Amino acid sequence: MSLNDPNWGRGGSRGPQGPRGGKDGPPDLDELWRNFNRKLNELFGGRRGAGGQPPSQPKLIGGGVSLIVALVLLVWLASGFYIVDAAQRGVVLTFGKFSEETGPGLRWRLPWPIQSHEIVDTSQVRTLEVGYRNNNVKNKVLRESLMLTDDENIVDLQFAVQYVVKDARDFLFSTRRPDETAMQAAESAMREVIGKSKMDGILYASREEIQLNAQRLMQQILERYKTGIQVSRVTIQSAQPPQQVQAAFDDAVKAGQDRERQNNEGQAYANDVIPKARGAAARLMQEAQGYEQRVIDTAEGDASRFRQIYTEYAKAPAVTRERMYLDTMQQILSSSTKIMLDYKGSGNLLYLPLDKLMQQAAALPPLSGEPSSGAVRVVPPETAPSDGGRTRDSLRSRERGERP
């Protein structure tokens, strides 16, 4: 009712001269209730009573209440509708207990407090930061990042874990705080892998292997706890010695690098010298084997020749001796350039300069009708060298002096 209502304070239908005598006062509550029911019936198409009078008071009250109840019931039932996106899953609870899991689309459940629902995003990639916070590796959490290695060194390691929800029911009901559980599982898995690895491998060589091993171990832990989480990737953001021992570790790394360099140089020298030595040894072995075979063949040949000569000697000793003498002298004289002869056994030596004669014969032009070959030809006496003439003169004088 508005304050501009003419019946305000006048007692309603009792007229201006009501019980209050037309004096101003508060409105009549019964009349206000009747006016409210009448307006509500008119609004929803209610019928008036006979003669255009409103229906009796009990019907007005009962109809309005039932309409309100129906409207409230309709709104309550409509509150059970909910929408699940394509990348989400719905979980329906009946009096707080799991009832069913629903897929994408428009869904309906019994309204609260009978049933309720939870929406879980199964495509969202969630990230855990272990050893640091706020996506900044300089903002370290030392109680999470300091880890002990297999060679009893301490490494300051920060890493990130990316995961998705693969089972909405387990994610909501199997663990109370799944994100915290995943955080603890990640730290535990990484500490176990680091505890089985060497410091050099963690810093330089084996990061990819460490990441894969930590991811596999973390997934096993989460499946054992039934968290409904699928680990997508484990990434090492930073791995270095603690800041307090950084200088000493740098010196150790430099010493290790020097040692590795010297080992490489020694190995390169060995790779250069050893093959050469093996080649020389193989060559000497082959030469020795060749010499051995040659000596054996020569000895066998000499033995065979001796046996043949012996057979011929047994048949004709004098002829064989003469033949052997001639062969020996031919072999000796063929390799000599100067020959001294004992002339008639008198002790006088005859000198034949064969090398000079052969050189002079090679220097003279060939005669007409003679082939230009390397054959030795007879040199006339007038073209003989002076030393040869002196030699002949000396020989003649000696012969004349020896005659009686």
C-alpha cells in the first residue's frame, strides 16, 4: 500500500466515519491482507465473486499460498540445471556422496540439498614449482631445492612439473589436497633420482635422463595414491652447486677439464704412435719371415746343387774339378775391374786395367759397318793409353833381364 492511498488510516471499507471517527491512524491489517490477495488473484486471472465482489477470505488466502508454493517449487527444481563444457567433467553428489560423473552438455540433477555437483577441468595444464616460486628461479626455496647426490655432493636444483586431471572422481575424493600431494610426490621422486646420480651428470650430461626417470617415478607414486593426476612433463629449470661453495666447485671443474684435456692429448699421441709401431713391427716380422724363407731356399738350392755336383764328380773327378775352377774364376773376374796376373809363375805381375779399357771403348765412336751397341771392341795399339804402353815396356824389359 502506498501513502497516497485514500484509505490509508481510514479503516478501509468502513467509510470516512468508521470506528475511529475519521481520525488519522495506522491502516487496518485485515483490509491490507484482503487487498493483497485481491491484487494477486487479478494478476494471475482469478475470478471475482458474485456481483463483482471478491471471493470469500479463506479461498483468497489458500489460492495465493498455493501459487507461491508452486512458484517456489518451480524455481527450486530449475536450480538443478547446470552446464558442463567440452573440456570439463561434472561430478554429481547425493547428500555429499559420489553419485555419478557426467559429460559435456546441459545436465540436470536434483536440487540442493538433495544433490549437488562439482565441475573439474580435465584439459587444463597445471604447473607445480619445486624449489622456487612465482616463476622465478632466483626466488629459491632452499628446503626444497637442496639435494644430496650419489657422490656425496649437494646440488641446488629447481624444477617444474606439468600435469592434468585424468580422473575427476579420484581427484576430488581419493585425496584431501591433491595439489599438495602432487607437490610432495614430485619432490620425493626427484630426490630419489638425484640420490642415484653423479654431480657431473646432473650439471651437464644426464639432465634429460633424470627428467624422464623423475617423471616415471612420480607417476607411479600418484597412481599408488589414486590422485587421478597424469604427469605431462618434468623440466629442470636450474641445477648448480650451492652458492657457498661455488668458487671451490669452479676450481674443481677446471681441474677436471684440464685432466680431461691431458687425457685426450695422451690418447691422441698414443693413437698416432701405436699404429706406427705396430706397422713397423709387422714390417720387420714380414722381412724376417722373407729372409728366413730366402735363406732356407738358398740353403736347399745349394744342397741340391752340391748333390748334383757330387754325382758328376763321382763320375769324372778331374773334369769336374777343372769345370768348377773355371766357373769360379769366371764369377770372380766378371765382378773385377782390375786384374793382376803372375806371368809364367816367375813372380812378375801383369796388370790389366780393364776399367780404363772399357771406358775408352765406350767413348770411341763406332767404326763404319759396326753396330752402335755396347759390345767391347779391340783397341789398336796406337790408341792404347800411355800407362798401358809403359806397362808393356816394363814387361819387355823384365823379360829381357830374365833371359840367360
